[in-house]
Amino acid sequence: MKTYITIFLMLIGIIGLNAQEQFQLKEVASFKENRPTAVAVSKEGRIFTNLPYSSYSSNSHTNSVLEIFEDGTQQPFPNATWNEKSLVFEKSNNHFINVQSLTIDAKNDLWILDTGSPKRKGVIKDGAKLIQVDLKSNTVKHIVVIDNSILTKMSYLNDVRINKNQSFAYITDSIDGGIITVDLNTGNQRKVLDKPTHSKNDNQKTPVVEGIVLNKVSNFYATDGIAYDSENDFIYYQYRPFSGSSVLMRIDAKLLNDFSLDSKELNNKVELVNNTVIADGIKFKDGNIYLTDLERNAISKYNLVTKQLSTVVSGSEISWPDSIDFDKDGNIYFTTAQFHRLPSLNDGIDLQKGNFKVYKTSHTNKTEFKLKFTPHIGLTSTEDGMFVNHAGKDPIAQIQFIASQGFKGIEDNFMKIRPVEQQIAIAEELKRQGMQLGSFVHNTTTWQDSTLVSEPSKVQEIILKEIKETIEVAKRVEGKYLTLLSGKSNPTLERQYQKANFIENLRVIASEAEKAGIILGLEAINDREFPGTFITKVTDAYEIVKAVNSPSIKLTFDMYHVQIENGNIINNLNKTWDEITYMHMADNPGRSEPGTGEMNYQNILKYIYDKGYKGFIDMEHVNSVSGKEGEQMILEIYKNINDKL
């Protein structure tokens, strides 16, 4: 029986980034030694995959094409004979040599693309072929041999699409480049578009997949992924992912079918659609191009009408997704091939991580949170994100997982000290997911000393430098809300003098913040855990905010700290409501998730919801149970709270 694993993923709707749909990811098949590169699903839901006999294949390679059944068992397809290894490849007219791809056409026939290059050592004569299989009888009904004269010895046929009336086939060559057009009625063939048609607008870069920098491969523009728009008769294609190109191109299929047009004429007809993502496989469906998003461990889609790019499914399990297909219910199937982990790309070291997979998504109920709960990606360090066991330590993967659960934002205490390139990547991913950045800490250094309660003339330079640095980060990450901590008391000054200094120093900060359009929320934190802190009670914080009297200096109401220092949460919420810009929550004692301590969070959050609060509520707590189990428990707790609001 096959193994099932579950992760939650996200579909972003066609119109706007806020429409979300949740998926459950189910393992369909697993392979220990040989990589599946393509998956195809028939109208009846039959599932097929292929295992190339390539340079990276193990010596145990046997079957090239398999049908995968519902119980996880696999069977050579169309029969065992076709999957036998031939010792004389030149006579392999009824044996597979090296199958790279397969697809199912509009008439429900399976087409199998054989590269004709055993172990990827060169295309043999009459070895490259396209095999059409009738799925009603499971028999081969047509074999199209690809003419060696339009290939080079080292050509590698990569992907194939068939037009809607089975009159033309379109095949990409991922080594020599170009699209091979085959007239299935006459047998005529030719290769075109083998010269780059990209422009300076192509956002080419060195691909980085799961931290592996792919800079040891040939950087050239050979064609790779291909998709067929049956609604408008367009062919879409992209360059080989190792080129680092994210550009999506298209050409009218009728032009490819017209053999009187030469390559130069066709090159001039190619449209550059847009930069999307670095992908290996692409597929057209319902006005969208779906792409295997290699750098984000995801499947993404580009809406051809709105020109909007969004993440469909993401997760650490999606390691180099190679190809995509759909069943009649719209569920997505894809393979994970881990090509970035090959020894040839990693100084001879095989970095394979687990088995190679075929996955399927299926719909599950989504949570629409009534309050803006925001999980953190860093509470006490940059590496202790709330869902690291599900998503790993990469903040981008964490954001993708958090988005997949229906949350609308994240908190990151350490945004200000992250590398600039990581800040930019986080901001881009939040935008891609239709999310917002919640709060991050403004005074990452002065919260540990007495700067803010010191004589303004002595510390103004420090204060101005710090707020200007914060403003630059806020611009970079499109952040509006900052956590402001008072720092330590100065034992050499009376408290009243410190308070006066604090107010004046906050007015200096406020002047800069107002110009930048950001809001700093002054947070009272408890003296038990942070001894010597100047502002420990929410009543004092409220007094200070009132005295500063600025739209950019407001109150962050942290329920955990208020419970320790003041208690009476709902009453204090009511008294300070007019100055609250942001909220934090954690149960006491333990600073863990709701339900682990003395606080009645169901009643507290019901009060906040009924008051019409629209701001963020940071989930500023640790998990009382470790591992994925604890993280799953967090999700269930918040869903239950949400159901009762």
C-alpha cells in the first residue's frame, strides 16, 4: 500500500490575491533510485509516469513507463515487452530506450516521448520516437520516428504536447534547443525556434534551489517546458531551467504548423509573455499557465488575463517538481525529481533526500480566520519560527506554509537584522501570497540599555540613527507597524526625570516616523523576565503614549505581559482601546499557546472581535508540544477559537 502524508497548501484565486483555497497533499507513488520526470492522468483518472534511462539512472533501472493504481501498486505499461531492456538498441522498435516525457491528449490517448538516447550517450538511428497508445485497448496504435537529420548526436527530447485534433505534435529539445513540429498526418517534421528569442527584459539569474547554487551547469537557452492552449491554439514554452531564465514565451500554433515559414519568420512571431518563475514543466489550464516553481518548492500559476503570478501549492516536500497534470476534478499531479541534488552538480556528492515522488493534491476545508492572527517566523531568534517543523528554517518556505493555513500576515521580531537580500525576498513572497508583514522590532539594540530614558541631548544622535535605519527597512519590506520597547531604567535618575526624557526622545522618533508613515507601538514587558525594564505596566505605556500625542506613537497591547503585570485583561483593553495599534498574545504561565495557562482566551478574543478590531494579533508564543505534532495542535487551537467567535 502506498504511504500517505498530509501537508496543507494554498491556491490563490484567479482574480486578486486574497481568494484562497486549501489543499491536502497525498503521495501517489515513491521511487528510491530512479526519478519520475512526467505524470499524465487520463479522463477516467488513470495515472501514468515514466522513469528515464538516463546518465543519472541507477543500474537497477528496469521499467520506463508505469501505470500507478489506486492502491499504490505499479504495472509496466503498455506491457512488459515494451519495458524490457534491449541489448541492441538499433532494433528497439518495440522497446523503450530512454523515455523522458508523456502526455494525454484531448482524445484521451497517451503519447510517450522516447529520446532515443540510451543513458544519454547519444541519439541512435531511428531511436527517437513518439509512441501513441490507445487507452481503451492499452495498445500502441502509432509510432512516429523522429528524423535523425533534424537532431544532433547529443539532442535530448524533453517534453511533448499534442494539439486538440491529433494533427500536430510539438516537442522541445533541452540540449540543442528548438521546437520540433511533427505533422502527424503526413509525417513531415522540422525543428524551429532553436535560436534565443529572449530580450533584455528576461530576469535571468543563477538558480538557487533549496540552498544549492546551480552555477556549475551550462548556461544556455535551450527549450524545455512546453504547454498547449487548446482554447486559443497557442504554444507556450520556456527555456531550460539551468539557464536561469524565468521568461514565458508563446507562438500561434498555426504558425508552427505552416512549414512554408522559415525559422527567421517564426522567431519574429514569438511573443514574450512575461517573467514568471524558473520552471522545468509547464501546463495550460483554464486561462492559466501552471509552472513547476523550482526555487520556491512550489507549483505556481500565471493568469494570462490578469497577468498575475501566484503560488498554487508549496511545501518542503516539493523538491524540484518536474511536470504537472490535472484530473477531471481539477486536482494537481506532479513529480519531484531532485535534479539539483545530483552528484554532477555537487562536486560528485549525491545529495538525494528521501525518495522521488509522484504527488496529488485534493481539496480540503479552508479556514477563514475572523481575526488577523499572525504566526511568527522568529520569536527569540531568526531560526525559531512557529512552523519550522512543517516548513523548515527557510523564512520563504515558512511564509508559504503560513499562507497555506489561511493566515493573512506574519510577525518577525528580527526583520531589522536580517540580510537585505532576505528582507527583499520575504517582502516579495508576502506580496506573492497576498499577505502583509505584521510587526517587527524597531530598537533592536537600545531595548537592552537605558538610551531612551537618558538626557535627549546626549542620545539624540543614537535615536535618530536607529529610527532612520528602521525606516529604510520598513520601506524595503513594506512594513508599517513596529514594536517599540522602552529599554532599561537608569538607576542614577529619578523615575519622573526618566519619564520626561523618554517622552522627549519618543517625540524625536515620532517626527521621523510620521514623515515615513509608520507606526511604533510602545509595548510594556514584564519585569520578572526582563528585570530593570523601564515600562512594565500597560497603564504606564498608555500614559506615555498620551503624553507624546503622535499618530506614529501608539500602544502595542501584549496580553501575556499585561496579565503578569496588571491582570484584568478585558478591562485594560477597554481602558486603552483608543491608543491600541497592535496586539500580541500568549498564555500565562509559560508563554505558550492559548489553553495552556490561566487566561480565558476564548472570552478575551470574543471581546476583541465584538469590538470590531481589524488589526493584527501576533501569536507571540512558544509551542508547548515539540515537533510537527505541536505545530498541528497550534493550528487546531486557533481553528477552534475561530469557530466560536
